[in-house]
Amino acid sequence: MIEYLIFAVFVGLLLHGIHRKAIARIQGRPGPPIWQEILHVLKFSFKETWIPATASQTLFVAVVIIAIGVWSTALFVLLTGGSLLLLFAVYMLHKIVEHGLGLSSGSPYGKFGAIRSVMSAASEIPLFATIAAIYLITGSLMISDIQAWQAAHGPLLFTALPAAIALYIVVLAKMHYSPFAVIESKEIVSGNVTEHFGVWRAGLEAAFGLKTFVLLYAFIVLFLGPMPLLLAAVAMVLLLLSLSFICALSPMLSPFDTVTIQIGTAGLIVVYVLLMGVIV
Amino acid sequence: MFDLPIEGAELLAVEFGDIVNYFSVYTAVLFVFALLFTVLAIISRPEKPVDIVFGGDAYYAKKIPPEQLRFQRFMAIACGLATLGAMISGDLFNFTLFSSMIGITNIGIVAAVKNKHVLEAAYQYGIVAMVATVPLFGGAAIALATTGTLSIWELAGAGAVPLLAKMLLVVGVMGEGMAPFYIGKAEITRAPGAPYVLMIHVSSLLLFLRVVEIALTV
């Protein structure tokens, strides 16, 4: 399992690099090399590290470890074909990591990031509407069963397109430079990760790389079905590039607008699920 | 568990008479997460909040009275214990009780903070949480009235609980601090005492994750 974990971290960081490169090219800039994020993590790993005097010291360190633990669990669930409910529970628990990162440092910028993170909790609601739609169609929440269903009936992308769109928005909300990424907006420095540097930042970046890998791979597995690894990798890059286009061309939304859009999406999906529940 | 393809395998069942609490892969993960943050609330020292002086470059450190932080820690631990109970409860009524206790302790965590914005937000959040107990207990009551039991063990997979009861349970839990009823919590987050304030979010989120499992199971 550890080899999969290391592989996923490096691929996730590489995907971050591709994301940055794609955004830069779309905006007419040269952009950093695609392995820049891997170099960042290596650099941070050997930087001098300490804990700010104002921080809640135990919590400050614990959230970094929890971030890595949360996404390692998500990867394990995804690879073993476990419960989709558990996978997305883990996704939601990442929200606590975001709150904890911002609150633990004592920094006002971190606290602003944490407050925005609470507001952006609306992004989790479309997620459960997606799960409900998948459950109504496939009759199971085990990822292995969902894959088997798609092998027999074709990709869920066509059967449950609104659910796929909802999950796409959820994934978009978690991408760097996304219009929904208000918690790390530059007017509050780096938001909730402002005070985490050195080894702590390296750990966080590794966890975030893992997160990107898990979310993109989960989208492929849930809506396109089982496929060879190479094809899955190509699909993940294409999915990422579509997200990069949106990130490059959309301005950062205001915190209240992010909530409005996400709640609106959730409302539409809930109506879709209720209609589907009645029809099914 | 319960021969349903929802939450993974059963790991352990803990009987208290006719009330049977259980750990599936899913509820065990939620339980461990709640336990982790309860322990963090016990052992972590709070942060020393720094504020910016508006219109200038100056910063100042806020002084937080130790007795306020002690009370916050006490309420956070109570909240953690209620969350632990809600995660493994195998009984709908116990689940609603634990949910209500979480709502009360969430307010308690910030009630001692002497900040107008935080107290106003806590007051508004408290009203929503109290109102939300009506659908919460209403959902459990309808489930009991239609099926004659509140045991998740007996209700699992039977499809006997009406959709209305499930929806009321979910709405009730959402009122305890999930979107779209959660917005007061953004202001609450301004309160000092990171390990304790964090417990407000941990409990609400875990409660929601648990009620989704219950709604799909019964």
C-alpha cells in the first residue's frame, strides 16, 4: 500500500504542476515547470521549521498529520473498492483540517481563512446529492459494485449527468486557484495555511497532492467506470485541464457568491434526485 | 453491515440491554475522528490570538481570561462525548438525544466569550438549533409510530421508515449546524480557543455524516 501512497503523492503533485502550467499558458505567461510542486515539497522538507509562539502547538502539528491521514484513508478506500459513503465522509473531514489549519496558528490571516472555510462548507451538500443519485441508480454504495454496474450498463456519466456535474463542481471547489478557493485568496496572504511553513508545509502539500489525485481518480472511477491505468491517467489529465481552463478564465468569487452558487447547485441536484427517486 | 452495500463490514456490536450500539467500518472511522478531536481538546493549549489594528501596520495580542478557556474546554469535551455517542448509537432516539446535546454544548463552547459579534451569532445559532429539535424528534417519533421500534438493528434494510421521517431527521441534524443553516457559525469561528471552537465543526459534520448513514440504512 505504501508504494501506491508514494506514487499517488508524486502524481498528485505533478498534476498540481500541470494545473499551474496550463493556467499560466492560458493567461499568456510561461509558467513554472510542471515538476515545480514536487521541488517545492522537497525544498520545504529541508527548510528550517518551527511553530509560531502564538499557535496552539499540539493542534498546529496535529492537523498536518490528520490531513495526511485523511487522504491516505481516502486513497485506500478508493483502491480497495470500499464504501463511497466513507470516501466522501473523508472528503468532508478535510473541511475540519481546513478549519484547524487556520484557527490553530493565532494569525488573523489564518483565522480569516478558517472563517471563509466555514462559509464554504456549502460545497459539501452537492456531494451527498451526488451520492444519493448514484445509490438510486446502481443500488449500492460500494465502489466495486458501482464499477461492476458500469461495466454492465455503461458509464454513469451519461446515466446521471447532473450528478456528474455536481461532483465536477465539488472537485473544482477544491482545486488551487479555483473561483471557489476563497480560503487561500491572496488578500488574506495564504489564508488558512499562512503560518504553516517548512516541514509542516511540505506535509500539507503532499496531502493536497494526494487529495487532487484521489478526487480526480474518484471522478473517473465513479462516472467513466473501470479502465486501464494508462487510459485513466489520460482521462485524469484531460479532466484536470478542463478544470484549469475554468480556473484560468474565472475571477475569484466573493465568499457569499461561492455559497450562493454551491447552494443553488445543491438545490438543483436535490430536485433531480427527488424526481429520479419518484421515477425509479 | 446489515447485509446492505452501504457502510462496509460490521466490526463490533456493544449491547446495553435492548439497545445495541455498533461499529461498522464507516461508524468506526467517524468514532475515531471524534475521539481524536476530543483528545486534542483535552491536551491542546489554546492559541494566543493576534489581531490587526485597522488602518495601520500594528498588531496586538489579545488576552483571554483562563477561566473562560477552562469553561470552553469543559464544553468542548462534553461536546466530544456527545459526538462519540451519536457516532455509534444503534437507536434512533438516543441518536436524537445526542444530537440535541451537541447543539447545546456547541452554544456553550462560545457562550462565555465576551465578544458582541460572537454572542449574537451564538444566539442566532442557538435559536436555529433549538427549532431544529422539532423535526429531529418528530422524525424519530414518526419512525416509532409507523414501525413500533427505534432500533436501527430492526429497521435496517426493512424500508419501513417513511421518507418523511428520514427527511425530518436529516433536516433536524442540518439545523444543528450544517449548510444552509450554519451561517451563524462563521461568526462563531471568530471566538478564541482553537481546539474548542474546532469541536463545534467536528461535531456538526460528523453528525451529518452519521444521519446520512442512518437515512440510507433504515
